[in-house]
Amino acid sequence: MTNPFQLLGISDDVVNAVKDLGFETPTPIQEQSIPVLLEGTNDFVGLAQTGTGKTAAFGLPLLELIDFKINKPQALILCPTRELCLQITNDLKNFSKNIANAHVVAVYGGANIMQQLREIRQGVQIVVATPGRMLDIIGRKAIDFSSVKYVVLDEADEMLNMGFQDDINDILSTTPDDKKTWLFSATMPAEVRRIAKNYMDNPVELTMGTKNTGNVNIEHEYYIVRARDKYAALKRIVDFNPEIFAVVFCKTKLDTQDVAEHLIKDGYNADALHGDLSQQQRDKVMQRFRERNMQLLIATDVAARGIDVSGVTHVINYSLPDEIESYTHRSGRTGRAGKTGISICIINSKEVGKIRQLERIIGKQFTKAELPTGFDVCEKQLFSLVHKVHNVEVNVEQIDQYIPRIMDEFKDLSKEDVIKRFASLEFNRFLDYYSKAPDLNAAVGDDRGERGERGERAGRGRGSEGYTRLFINLGSVDEFTRGDMLSFICNNGKIGGKSVGKIDLKGVFSFFEVEDAVADTVFEGFKAVEFNGRQVRIEKSGDSGRGEGAGGGERRGGGERRSGGGGFGGERRSGGGGGYRGGGDRKSSGGGSGRREGGNSGGGFRDFSGRSRDDKGGNTGGPRREGGNREGGSGERRKKW
Ligand code: AMP
């Protein structure tokens, strides 16, 4: 039987490569665009969501059109983020693995430019780039685009949102006039229309699905809660979905940190991803998420842009995005490659109007969902455990030796008793948490307790008596041990070790306490400190003025409960071993970053004056842009609510 990709005009080498990737039939976007693009004679505008198979839709025709005998750049693909750049490059390398002499290079900021220049010098036919670094390389006269025949602008709407318009103009001016331009965009705001008009000649336009219609595989739900109950609502949603693998979106970097910190502390396997992290930190976080060593990725819009992680079950909008269009990008992180997914909005009663707006824009109805009761959660968790036990793979070889002793231990109990006890072991834990769990659902118009943005924070801890608790944007992923952090604080804050209190080392950030009397000195000392080329930021923790637990009172792991919580404590779940989160098939138990803390104690090549001795950063390509520091950056051009 002829392969359907072959029928579209793709050659055997490439067909075999995509077969190896498990692509059996083309996705609708591939079916529609491959024949058009293969002609190679048209400009093209494709209105398509992410996750629809867009990369192969333009990548496969490109591979057919390029002359791989010539070692000159013939195709340039521009995309908004480093993550997407790496993804596209990786996809193209996979698609072209059977083509002799095919060379694809990824050009992006925040990585060693020398290596990228070396690859370019060796000869490449396809360049995949983020605009900032591309311009840098063009500025160094290190690339010759005179043979470029095709330019792809991927996620064009996002590149414009991120303010890359001028950079794109400059880059395109170095390519031949007669090249063909293919533009892909999830949405078609006026700015993208203008680009299409300016850069293209009578483009073929294809709309995959209805204009602006969200992915059909995604269901949209919203929960109405009082602002102060947001965090508790998030936890309840997570608890009610024991197998959840989700991206949780917050509006600001600080909120992502807040929420991640609280989730970690409450025993969930979570971490934050935002633009204040170094490239290395972001890579580590993403790697953990991709490998499913982390269950909840708390992210800003920009940082999560273009992430293609398969199997994301839920996208949770902890806050609605400022720009309506971001919702499509957010929800597109789930329901990828034909799988189904749920996009959840946790809103307050004043935001129902925004949901109606979203419904109009994506052309889909949202379901108003009710937060489960504590009892519902307990039941769900219990049966999830029962299910897991039923399906667990038994390592007969290892366990057999213990069976006689175990049987002996249980000899006075009936099978039913054993099952009851075993199930209770975990069930009781959840019962404890949820025994007095309040109903978190708020009615429309119920504004009690609304406190606006400040109130939506997960809440941050306060320092111990006489100490100020400070946040620092460095953590164990920067290979800091507690000892390292102590000397880092002392050296830069110009204080003695005795003035430093508790150090709470997290994955990508940490908290530390200093005596109130020296807090100002420490602030002063850290004003211009860099670490590995990155500005070190310290902030006063607890600025949001709230205690732990965000008032929701549903602490999952309460061992370390601090003032103001008012929640149900219970045992600390993370590290307790044998909890739902600790056991089963998860590689790391709750607490996320904690696992790493001990591991990296070797200490890196680091200069504790705060300045990096590692010069391989080469961030000249505009980390301001590509490093993700743009959260909220150029939003004014986007459509607001
Ligand atoms: P993209 O929109 O290009 O980011 O693709 C989304 C996901 O779908 C990626 O994980 C691709 O590997 C996968 N994919 C793309 N095309 C196909 C196909 N024809 N069959 C199965 N999976 C695909």
C-alpha cells in the first residue's frame, strides 16, 4: 500500500524517516499544505494552531525543495523562542536523517555563539533561528543568505507580540527578493495581516479549521472561586486528578514562583518556569517536565511558548492571560497530536464576562464546573490507589524473599482486613486533609473576600522572629548547596555567617533569612551582583502580606506549618514515602527540587564573588528578548480584554 505521505509527494527517504517517528497518516494541516508548498512557487499563509503538525507541514516540503549537494543556507526558519527553535531543529534533523549531507543548525540566544558560528562555517542548508541571535550573527557577517530560497515565519503572531518586528525586517532584508515566504500563525491580528501584505506576493492562504477556533481535542472548563480560595482550588483540582500532568499558567514571574513554592512545600511535584531563569535553569526544569519527573509546571506565557511536551493532560489558567489571544497559545499545550486535553480557568465571579469573550473568540463553549468536595477527592484518590495496586508490576525475584515474613505478619488477618488496612493507610491521610474542607465554589456575583491581584497570590512566608526572609533567584539547579549559598550571601551581602538564619534551597530559587538589623546591608550588597551572566535578584519575601496556605486551609503536607495558615495540617506528604505522590510510578516524590539538593554538592566552576568565571555564555544575541524577560513586555500591542 502506498504511504499517504508519498501520495502527497514526499520522497522515500523522508517518508521512511517520518514512519520511524510514528507518523502514519498526515494531519489535516499537512494534508492541505504539503502539496501547495511542494510547488515551491508561492508565498503562503497558514492559519494554524500549535500542536497540529505544523512543523512537518512546512518541514517536509522544505526538505524536498532544498538542494543538499550545495552547502549554503537555502532555508531560514524564524521562530519566537529558544524552545521552539530547538524543537523545530530537532524535528527537521529527524525528518532528514536519511538525506545525505543534510545540515540543520539552531541559532538562538543564551547559548554559546562560537559553537553556532562553527556549525554555520561548516556548511548548512537550513537555519532555524530566534531573531535576536540571528541578527547578531548577521551583524558579524558570519552568514551568507544570498542563496536563501525559502523563509518560514513560524508563530508569526507571537514574534510580533514579542516585539521582533524590526528584527525580522532587518533579517529579511539580507535575503534575496525572489525568495518565497511561508508564514504560520495561530491567530491573524491586524499586525500579522500587515506582515503578510508587506512581505508577500499574493500568498496562498489556508485556514486549518475555523478561524481562531481552538483545537477540537480540547475541552474548556471554568471554576468560579473567591480570589482568596484560588490556591486551594488549584490544589483541589490537582488532587481530584491523581494522574494530572499539567502546565499551570500565572500572569507574572513572581506569581509563578509563589505558586510553585507553595505547591512544592505542600508536597506536590512542581517547579517554576519563567524568564528570570537562566537558560540552563530553564533547560533543567523543562527536562524534568519532559521526562515526567515533575507533574506540575508553573509557567508564564512567554516561558511556556512553543513547548511541545506530549501527554499534557491539563492546562490550568491560574490567572486568565492579559491578552485574549494568549489563551489559545496556553490551551494549545494540551490536546496535542490527536490526544485530548482539558483547559481549566480558575476565575473569580467578576471574570465570567471574560469567559464569554473567550467562547466567542475560539468558537467553543466552556463548561462551568464545580470544584469537587473533599469527600469526592478522597474517593477519587482511593480508587486511583486501588487501581494502581491492581496494575502494579510485581518484581517477583526481589519480593519473593520477603513474602514468608510478610505473610507471617498478616497471619491473623483475613484478606479483607489486610485490604481495608492497606487502603486506609492512604485514605486516612486524605480524609485528614479534607475532613473539614470548605466548599470552594463561589456563585456568580459572590464577591466576598475578593482582594484583587494581591489576594490571588499563593502567599509567601514570613521570616522567623527577628529575621527578614528574602527571596533569591538562584537555587539548587545552579549547583548551590546550602553551604555554597551561605558563603554567597555572606560574601555579597557583606555580613557574617552568624547573621544568616534558615536557608531554604529550592530548585530554581531559594529563600534565606537574615537578621532584621542587616537586611538593608544585604539588599545594598546584592544591588549589582551577577551570577553566570545573570542579574541576581533578591526580594523581600512575604511582601504580599499573607500567611501560608493562602487562606484556603488545605495543606497537603503540613509538617512545617507556619503562622497564618489556618489549614488542616496533617503529616508532611513529601518525603514521607509511600504517599500517593511518593509512591507508584513517579520517579521523584513530592518536593521536586529537594531531590536535587544533595546531588550537586560537588560545586561547580564558580566564583563566589558573584561574577561568573564561566565565559561560555556569549549572550550577545539579545537575551533581553530571547531569555524570556519579556513577560508583559510588549503587551500593549495585543488585544486586551
Ligand atoms: P507540531 O505542531 O509540529 O509541534 O506537532 C505537534 C506534535 O505532533 C509533535 O509531537 C509531532 O511529532 C506530532 N506529529 C506531527 N505530525 C504528525 C503525524 N502526521 N502523525 C503523528 N504525529 C504527528
